[in-house]
Amino acid sequence: MTIPFLPADAPFSEDQKSWLAGFYAGLHTQMLVGKKSATAESKSTLTANILYGTQTGNSEGLAEDFAATLRAEGVNASVASLDDVEVDSLVEMNYVFLITSTYGEGEMPDNAQLFWDALKSSEAPRLEHMHFSVLALGDTAYDGFCEAGKQFDLRFEQLGAKRLTGRVDCDVDFEESADGWMSSAREELAKHKPDDAGGPISPSDAAAAKPAKSKWTRKNPFEAPVTVNHLLSGEGSAKEIRHYEFDLSNDGPSYVAGDALNVIPTNDPALVAEWLGYMGVDGDKSVAGKDVSLKELLFSQLEISTPSSDFIKAIAERTDDEHLQHIVDFNDKEAMEAYLWSKDALDIARLHPKAKFSVEELIALFKPLQHRAYSISSSSKMHEKSVHLTIASVRYESHGRKHGGVASCFLADRVGSDAAKVFISPNKSFRVPENNDVPMIMVGPGTGIAPFRAFLQERQALGAKGFNWLFFGDQHAKTDFIYKDELAQMQADGVLNRLDLAFSRDQAEKIYVQTRMKEFAKELYGALQEGGHFYVCGDASRMAKDVDRALHQVISDQAGLSADGAMDYVNLMKKEKRYVRDVY
């Protein structure tokens, strides 16, 4: 270790030099003691740094589970969101386990973007000392499957870090793959534990260390009776938005405003019948390796509406459709999106009669039927025994057939007052402000209003005094102003302090929520300067991006900042958890 010293020609008096010499001597002693202490600690302990990037909370939950398991085995495990981690701090981490989802079409989740920007820069530190492993969550139904995890895995390698175990990419059914990754990571990490490291903690302490989790999961859903199914859209609306309420009494799951309710649907029996007709077989037919009939398999276990990538490739291989073959061969994402517009899997199969499949071959091309996640539109502080959803039913006619959204039409048409299978996905990053006195600005057009109805109820129940401001809009005020009476009552009660509306098609020039943001830029910036939290919910592909651009412009114009300066301001908001989104 280099001993601190004062250059002979330093411009200080003798008294100052004497004081500084003593200061440096003391500092050197402290550095030696600290180094010895750190060395001694490193010999007896091993720290696993578990970092997560998440959009909906799944990665965070896995990170907490993994940490609890490691602690039970005597490993010092820390958990951190990627937006709480400085890239330079990686030089102090010897073992890093990164768990991340992928958002949209291969993008980083919101809480990982700043960390990724720093990690991929030319100024990122070398990491030759570091061992790492990546668990990537994704959905093969989207382009860029597990892309965020793949990018982190590659970048760590480029910076010199060594893989402790190989990356594992998980589809929507991630539990089994995630468990396998954790087991492998624990086995490899155990090989690096010092000989004098502490052993496992007692079973009782291990159980206490594990985070509390609901017993209601995807594999063990709660059966919640649907008590309310109410049409919100007015007569003549181009949309069908409905309000649902589910009964959670009889030991149902608990939730917090900001969480999502997952609904496990079944397929439309009419679509099942169409598929059986296409296959030309009886629904009672047994399928090799399955313990239910073909009809039941199509009804409750397989995704028979949205075509999988394997299904499309198989069709292309067995047909003379050169256009489709070209799209598949060149992985043309835009052309594929255009080709699939308004078509479901059965449409595609019927459009290519030369593509012949056995029943077993078709079954193998269908993905498992998945739950659908919806933003909760109620606060459990006001509705302890029920949970509310606000959902737009998907319906359209195409290729001579009526089509419907799997889960949205399951709830609208088929579940009735029977029980729907549900479970909660916590989203700890999407919460009302902890400080009840700061402003809360919410941007939620259409069904994007759902979590903000919950947020307003939450603040009302808490007696929060902070200023609440909602930007809402849709196509027409007459038919699409959902929850109009409720919002008016909240205004009268002093809960909703400001409501700015944008109905895009009620005038010649279209007006959107981002238009209103720019129109009231001075007031919006003022609310942000007071520590306001800014929330966005709704369409990720267009609305959320337009709102983000408007936010940058408002800050740039009002604060007199350059584009880079406005970006720094927004990035600080993200770091402080004051700019969060629930977009899809």
C-alpha cells in the first residue's frame, strides 16, 4: 500500500505541513487496519450480489427467493434493483447474479435502462475479478426473446468477467427453469466458499428469513367468483370497456394498489369446435402423452388463438406461399407484423390448405395457454374482500369469422357469476408515493386509468394531503369517459385535485394526453419541482413513448435545459423512483 505523503514544495506553512503530516499518518494507519479487517472478513464470508431488472415484479420475486435460499446456506446475500446500483460499484462485487426480464420487443425493463447505458459505455470498468451468472425472463411470443438478459450476459463477458454458470433463458412458464438455474448457481458458488466460512443456519431461522409469499399462484390459483361485470363504454363507442369485481373472501389473496391480477382463462368452445373440424377428428380422441381428451386439451391447456413462431415456420415450410417464406427466412419483423394483422392461428392454417399436419404435429406447435395480467383498479384499503379490473374486450371480424380476445371475452361472455381462477403479481416498484404530502401526477388514457383509480382510492383511504393530478383521455367524451361520475365525486371530495381531459376525436385536430401535458407545462414542471411522482399506464408502443418525449420537452422548456440536461433530470427522477410506468 502506498504511504500518503506531502510533497516538499507544497504551498503550505510549517504549521500546516505538520498538521497534514499527522493527518496522513493517521489516515495511513486507518487504511492498514481497514485492509486487514477486509481481508479477514473476506476469508470467512462470501457475498453474493443479486441484481434484478423488472417490469412487473417477477424478477424481483425470484431475486428475493434466491437470496433467502443462499442465506439459509450461510452465504451473505444482498439484493438490489439495477437502478439502485452504480456500475462502478461492480469492482467491489466478486459474485454477481443478475435476474432480468425483457420488456416489449427486446428492450430493457425500466429499472434496468440506466444501469445498462452505463455498463455498455466505453467508460465501464474492467471486471476480470468478477464471477457472474444471468437468469433471463422472456416470452417466445415476442421478438427479442430474453434479449435484455442476453445483452447483460455478453457485456459482462466483454468486460472480462467469468461465468459461474451459463445463462438460462426462461419462457412465460419460468418457475422450473429458474429453479434449475438457482440450483446450479448454488452448487458452483459452494465451491468458492472459504474453508472457514459459516455453515447453514437453523431451519427455523431459514424459514423466518424467507419472504412471505401468497399460497395462491399460477399452479395453485384462487377461484374468485365474479360478482360484477358492468359495461363502462357508452352506446355507440368503438370500444367495449368493462368493470369487473372479484370476490376474495374465503381466504383469497391480498394485494396492494399497483399490483396486477392474473386471470387464467379457457378458450372459446366455438373456437375449439372449429379446430376439431379443421383436424377432422372427434373431440374425445386421446392424445399420446396427455391425460385428457383432445377437446379438453384445446379448451383449457393450449394457446389455440395466437400463432406461435414455430407454428408459422411450420406453415411456411409446407406451403408454396413465397411471401410468407420470404418473411420467415429473412426474419422480417415489420412484414411479419403486417402479415399477422387480424389473423389467428386457424386463419393462417385455412389460408394454406397445402400445409398438412397430423393431430400430434399440430398439438406440438401450440404453446401452453397462459394467464393474462391486468392492472388492478381498486385499493384493498377500501375494498378488502374484493379486487377490481378495468378491461377492454377484444372483438373483431376477419376472414369470414368472429374473433375475440382469449381472456377479455372469457370474462365478458363466458365466466358469468362462476369463479375465475386468479392470482396476484406484486409490483413493488409501482406504488403510491411513500410521502403522503408530495404531488402525484398520473397519465392513464383508456384502460390505463385502472391503477390510478386504485391510487386515488389508496390516497383517499390514507388521508394523504398531496396534490393528485390525472391526465385521462380516449376517443369521444360522450361514449368513452369511463368512471366519469366516480372522478367527479373524487373531485368534489377533494381527492382528485386536477383532471385534464383529452378526447382525440371530438374536434378536427386530434388531442392526446401528451398534448395536455405540453399545454400545462408550467404547472406540470412546478409539481415535479415539488417532488412530484410521475406515473404512466397504458400502451407501450406509442402512447408511453409520446408521453416520455413530452415530459422531456416540458422539462427542457421550463427549466431552460438542453436535451441532455432534460435527460439528466428525467434520469434522476427514475433513480429516485419518481418516474415509473406500467405499460404493455
